[in-house]
Amino acid sequence: MKRSFVLIASLAAGLVLPAFAQKAPAAPATATVPAAGPAKVAVIAFQVAVAQTNEGQRDFADLQKKFEPKRQQLKQLSDQIDQLTKNLQTQANNLSPEEQQTRARAIDEKKKELDRDSQDAQSDFQQAMQDTYNGLASKVYDVMEAYVQKHGYTLVLDISQQQSPVLYASNGTNITKEVIDAYNTKSGIPAPAAGAQAPAGGIPEAPRPSAPAPAAPKQ
């Protein structure tokens, strides 16, 4: 049976899903310095910067690992439902109507259990992701503010927002990497080991059966 697994976040690779980005608090769009001469504008992919700091990669990978046992537990329940459904489909002709009905009810109960547990796990995981991002984002913003003040920028635009007004920006105006490097230097946290990354996927959704279990016979 095919099923879809939601990748809550692939933050270790520097990606932030749109749904998560919409919930994340928008960083202040400007960092004000005393005006002197022409405006100096910079752009930054702020959410990407947060995720790609050494601390961000470490914390988001740790979060994925923390929820991995729950993900495996839900996958096992999903696989169990698959097997029970397959057995009922292949053995239906050899079962009495009462036995078919009993098995169909058992499958339905397990599906309800999986749906409830998946929703709870998704909610817990997303909240943990949000809390982790918020705590780190405030610290990255402070480093960004110090950087733009030091270099005389008068306006900083966040190009990681889905509705960013920026249509074009030259590479020379993008300070994402510079802010990441500045934060890594300040935090002193080393880069993740080569090849180390968060487990693929977050918390799985409830399965979407390719074929429903046979309907229980009417009595």
C-alpha cells in the first residue's frame, strides 16, 4: 500500500517548508542606523539563515531524532493495518459473515487510533519545531542587526517570506551567508559532522489505503 509521509522539515539541509514558514514569526524587516548619504540596502533569507547556522542544524537534527521513536511506532501501526486489510481481502471468501464483520471493525478501530495518534504527534512536533525556531531566530536577529549596523546598511529585506516584495537583488546585496558565518563565530558551535543529518521525515500522516477493506456484510 502506498502512503504519504509528510516531511515536517528538512532543516538540516537548509530547507523550510512553506507551512512552517507561514507560522514562523516574521523577523523585523529593518535595522535602523543613522542616515548618512544614499540608502544602503541588503537582503537576507532569514529563515534559511536560522536553519543553516551550526546551532540550527544541530538543534533541528536533535529534534528529529527525539521524535523518531514515535514515527516508527506510528509506522508499525500503519503496517499492521495494511496487513490486516490485505488478509481480510484475500481471505474474505473463506470467512463467515460474522468473522468478516469482526475483522472489519477491528481494522476500523485501528485506523481511528492511528489517525488520533498521528494528529497528536504532528501537533507536538510542529510546536516543538516552532519553539526551537523562535528561540534561535531571536539570537540570529541580534547578530544580523549588529552586522548591518557595522556595515552601514539602512534597510534589510527578508527574501524568505512567501510574499516578499523583492523581485531582483544582486548577489552582492545578499548577506545571508555573512550573517550565518557571524553567528557561528559568536556561538562557537562547530559544524555538524560530515554526512550527519536529521532522519528523513517527521511524523507520518495516517495512511491512505489504495483499496478499502471489504465492507462488513449486512445481517
